[in-house]
Amino acid sequence: MVELRLGPLLRYVDGSSATVWVEAGRPCTAEVRCADGGGGGGSSRTFEICGHHYALVPVTGLTPGTATAYEVLLDGARVWPLPDSPFPPSVIHPPAGDETLDVAFGSCRWAAPALGQKDPVGPDALDALATRVAADPDGERPDVLLLLGDQVYADETSEATRDWLAGRRDLDEPPGAQVANYEEYTHLYYESWLDPEVRWLLSTVPSCMIFDDHDVIDDWNTSASWLEEMRATGWWRDRVLGGLMSYWVHQHLGNLSPDELAKDEVYATVRSVEDGTEALRAHCARSDADLGYARWSYRRDFGRTRLLMADSRAARVLAEGERDMLDAAEWEWLRAQALDAPGSYDHLLIGTSLPWLLPHMIHDVESWDAALATGARGARWGRFGEWLRRALDLEHWAAFPSSFDALADLIAKAGSGPDAPATICVLSGDVHHAYVAEPSWRTAGAGPDAHVVQLTCSPVHNSVPLSIKVAFRFGWTLPGRAIGRLLSRHGRCARPAVDWRRTGGPWFGNQLMTLTLRGRSARLRLEQARPSETTGRDGQGDGSGGRGGRLTTLMETRLSGPAT
């Protein structure tokens, strides 16, 4: 019998079709079969990457609006649901028309430790969500889960992973206890996605994903000099190619629709050969070397809600004086998607792992540092600016001032006119806390008609040092803003195109936000994972299924539409 090594992950879902991702123990035919005569199903042969065997199974013939339980078979033998599973059946629930859409999102999930081991960062918000959905499978659940970066931590490995790495190689040699290649990346995905609650959750709630820095390495593509130094090492090439290849396999493929997959030349090549390793490696090597060659960004339409997931890591232009969060081709794509068919969507979601709007002082520090690094105050200040950029992770949208303003301009265009959407929500993570901010355009008449909000939610399962908490809180204060203005003047920085105010937060803890979209109305809810009655303060359980704790609502508010 063929082993189901990882998955299934329910990825793309529309009114009549879906895709389900699996990893098998050897080459085989993977099949998804809908139970109880509910119709629908599909099969696919596995493809091979670095000795691992994967399949993305297209499922067709689904009934819109009908939740259908499914099972997974490998070479005809049922491997999912797992024997004696404590969870309800995994289901595919295709949407029916313009129903209410619940979009849950967050970022930065450090893998939860095995049951019985102490969790240093408390209950996992995804575990808590899984516990709630499993307890009431016919009740409230997200229609889609957006994971906005740092799905795995290649540079901050757990004790168990460090022990595993030590059994493979000498950790005194670079990159030490960080992952080094594709095989070691696969171990991170096993550690993260074999968590029983998360495995079941990802099998029954569709997901969209994008990478951030820790999926490869902290401060990935922070500057041209950083990249030059990394490329000069003996270990970086295997690291970055392993990161991109594993991302393509585990995350990127499932973001695409069946029509997009059918046109994807790399996917076709990988599936047509006995071993797709070299084809995928060549694709990722060129992606790393040539801006504009590959696109990791993507669009998803959910009824009258449009999601544009933007790559704010691999698409960067890093040369000083030309720095841009997105290269020219990426900007062209983003503008085309945002402005396509105005009036065809009521809500525009722009997913970017890094927040567009930060606490004011943090924004000003980043734009000041960017000015210093370009030589605005001379070479000595320029060297200090580069050092500070790396030391404090100053590489969000604020550190790319022209990109910050370009996004403001695009949002204004997409959100203006008689066909403007009700809301434009910029969804982000990265900064290990949550908040809501609303911009206002400085130029009269330049602002959009849509209600625009920055929604930042992080982490799903991680922590933030006390010093960083203090800095983020202080960054929103009037004294913090005054300090930021002084630094801006020193750097001779132009004022950004928008001002903004914080309307919620900051909140610290393991958490998820959920947008509920119906017609032109939008509601937002923030929930934190707290220890449940069956968990201790460390987030571990007693074996009764409560390991993930419980989700507690901290905030709920209306963003647009009539009060309900």
C-alpha cells in the first residue's frame, strides 16, 4: 500500500471544481473520490521532485452550494480519512452564486511542538480554528484561508529539527542549524503540516498562500549589498533554490486555477518527465536571477470579491536609486488586474505579506533609512543606513517610498468612480501583531470612493519580544510621530501620498482575522487563541482534542454596508 506522506490539502475551489494536493510515498495514481454518490472526483499521476512524489488532483463535477465529503486513494487503496480519525470527514464546499464569503487570514506560523511537549509561544491559532470547526462541522467555517507568509521558518528551526539536521551534517558548517536544501525544506513542511489539527483543517478549508522572508531566510532581498554578500557564500545557492522549489511544489501550484495549471509550461514539463527535479531547478534558478521571468503573484475571484496576492519579496528591484517593491512587469500585472472589468467586484483584497501602512514612527524611520542608504546625507550616513536597515529589518513598503506612493495611486484609481468597490482591504502580516489603519489622501479629490483599510494580522503562532512590543506601541503615539518627523527632515524625505490613522489595535498574541463579505457590506473580526479548559498555559492538551485552545473574539466591527 502506498503511504500518504503529506496532505491532503484542499486548495483551489470554485462553483464546480477544485484541486487537492498530496504527497505520496512512491510513484502512483492519486484519486479524489466524492463520497455517498455526491458526484465529482478526479485523478492524477504523481510527479517526482528530489525523490519525493506529489500530485495536484483536479476534481470536477461538483455541485455548487453542496458540501461533499471526499476520500483520497493512492493506486486504488484509501489513505484518507486516516484510520480511527477523531475528525469529521473532509469536505469540498463549492460556492453557489454570490453568497456570504468568510475570508480568514494571518501569517507567521512557527510549527507547533508535538503533543505533550511544552509550547513556548502558547496555543496555535490554526489549531484553535481546527478545534472549533471540527466540533461543529456544519457551523461557521472560513470559505477560504489566506496564509500571508512565513508558513515555514527556514532560519529559526525547532529543537527537534536541529536534532534531525545534526544527524545529516555538521552544524558547525554554514548554514548551521538552518535548512540547506530541498530535502531539508520538506522536513519543515512535514513538521508544520502533519500537526493533526492543521492537517485536517487544510484538508477541508480551501487555502491561498504567499511566501515571506522566513520561508527562505530573514531579510530575504532586503538590499542589493545583502544579496551580493549572500551570493558570495558557498551555501546560498542551494538554500534559495531549495526554498523556491519547495515553495513551488507545496504552496504555489495550489494557488492556481485548473485553467492556469493547464497553461503552465513548467508544470507540464515536470509532469511529462520521469524526474522533474532538473526542470524545476532550472526554472527556479532563472526566477532568482532574472526579474520578470516568473510571476509568483496571482489573482483569485470569489464571486464579487477579487483577491490580488502580490509578491513583495522575489519581485523587488534592489539597486540603490532604483529600489522598488515590485519590478515593472509586476506593477503592470497588478494594475491590470485591479482595473480589469470595473464594477465586476464589490470588494478588492490586496494581499501583501508586508504591511503598507505601519505605525507612523516606524514608517518614518524606514523612509529616513532608505534616504540615508541612497546617499542623501553622504557616504558615511549611507553606510550607517545599510547597517541599520539590516539590523532593524527596515524593508517594508515604507522603505521603498516610490512604491508606497505607487500603491496609494493604484488603490485610488481602483477605488474611484461610479463602479468603485465598497471596500479595498490591504491584507498583511509579518510584524507579529495586529492592527487596523485607514488612509486619507493628502491631495483634495485624489482619494477613492471605496473605504480603504490596512488589515494586519500576525502571528498565527509565534511571539514578539517585549522591546518590539514597546516600539510598535510607541510608534503610534504623538511623541513617536514627532520623532519620526524629525528623522524625515534629516533624511530630506518627501511626504508620502497619504496620511493614516490607527482605528484598531495594536493587539499582541496568536491570532486570526476574518472578513465577512456579503453584497457590499463587510465586517471584520479579530480572534486570539487562548488556552481552553482542556489545555494548560503552554497550549498543550490532555489528549481530548483541545490542544489548540479556543478562539476568543477581541474585536468585531463593520467596515461597510448597513449595520446588522
